[in-house]
Amino acid sequence: MRKFFGPEPYQQSEDDKRVQQGLRAQGKLPRHIAIIMDGNGRWAEERGLPRAAGHQAGIASLRDVTRSSRELGIEFLTVYAFSTENWKRPKREVSMLFRLLVKMLREELNEMLEHGVRLKTIGQTTLLPKLVQEELTGAIERTARNKGLTLTLALSYSGRWDLVRAMQAIALEVRRGKISPEDVSEETVRAALATAQMPDPDLLIRTSGELRISNFLLWELAYSELHVTKTLWPDFRREHLYDSIREYQTRERRFGLTGAQLRTAVASDVEVTPAHATYVESIVSSITGKRS
């Protein structure tokens, strides 16, 4: 069972280096990947194991995906580790999840420091057990100056919670007279979100075959490419990550533009972003009175 659960000495293989070189040569890599890690319980049940075994096995998947993302040069990796709805699960399972989180943080910290991985969290982390908060704070502080991959754990998180919190913060600024209602824009909302310091995900991966986003990054996923795999999270490894990136590289990301507009922008060497699309749509709207 050690091969599933514990960290072992790691060195990237030459074959894997060649695969990653091929991905870079094939097309643009996503800057930010978000993952809904689903299927731990089903993985355990299929093997006649307690659900906790599935969560523990999922740590190996996160370890491998983090390593391969770092090696590829992905800048941001955000994973849905524990939602606000997960508090409704049996207390024993929730307790085990947090014990596993503490164990993971202790086991992975040295590797994060060695390879420049910066740890962050989003969510209502003050609701987590005190020991978990302490371990998270320590790991976040120790990795704060790292310049490589930013690994963000969404813990006690929900997209609706974050949007409500952002609206409350903006309303308070309006009440204090610091901004007027007319000044509230997409940029205002974005700056008030827990994810304000990172770009929106380019690619969302959901494991286990479920076709929903489960209250995850509701604002940020507006223009993300979605990849759903039937693979359960404990079985998800770097080869599955590579498959999702290959599919991503075949997509035409228009951000609301037409194909012709996109081709013109590419020919002019203009980077097309959601903000650019919003600007174009505002011009169209002003002329036609309709949204494009």
C-alpha cells in the first residue's frame, strides 16, 4: 500500500521529459489549470475499502499532477480539496480528511521548497481545525517567496460564498462613499474575489465523469475550457493530465468573439483575453443595442 500513499524518491524519466517537450512544441500550454478532484469514495468502494482509503490514495494523484505541472512550466494549479458542502459528510470522514491534509503538508513541504512551489489557499479556512490552520499557515509562510508553480488548495470553499463575500465588500465600499454604484465593474468584482491575485483558469479538469462544476470558481470559469474524464481521481496521473492539455490545445478560444475576429487578432499578434472580448462586445452593443 505504500506505493499509493507515501512519498518516494522521485526523478523525472527521460521519456517523460520528451513527452513534455512534445506538449510544449505542439501548442500553447494553459497558464492556469483548475481541477475538481472527484471519485475518491467510489474508487475505495469499488475495492471494498473504506472511503478514507480513497482520499489517501488521491494524495498520490495530487503529488504527481503537481510535479508534472511544475515540470511543464504551468504557473497556477488550483484544486478543489474540500467544499463548504463537504462539511455535511460523516464526521469521521471529515476528520480523516483533515488528518490526511496535515500529513500531506508535512510530507510535501520539503519538495515544495526545493522546487519553488508556492502554496496558497482560498476558502473559509478559519473554520478548519486549529492544527490544520497552523500547518497551512506555516507552509504558506515558508513557501511565500517561491517563484515557480502556485498550488492553491480550495478548502471550505464555494463559489457562491466567495461571490457573496465580494458583494458585501463592494457594498461596504459604496456605503463608505469610496466608490459609487455606477463605478462597480467586472474589474471591481474580480478584485474582491479570493482569486484576485491569479488569472482565471484556462482549463478546468473534472474527474469521475460528472458533468457539473459543483459550486467551484463560478465567476472565474466563465471562459475556461472544460475537460471531463471518467477516470476516478485516485487513478488520475500525469498521462491523464497530458491528454487534457492535448485536447485543450485543439480548442479555439474565442472569448465571445467570432472566428474571423479571432483570426484577425492572431494575425496582428494581439493576445485575445476575456477583457478584450468584453471590450469588443461593448462596442457592438453600443452600435446595435444588443449583445453579440
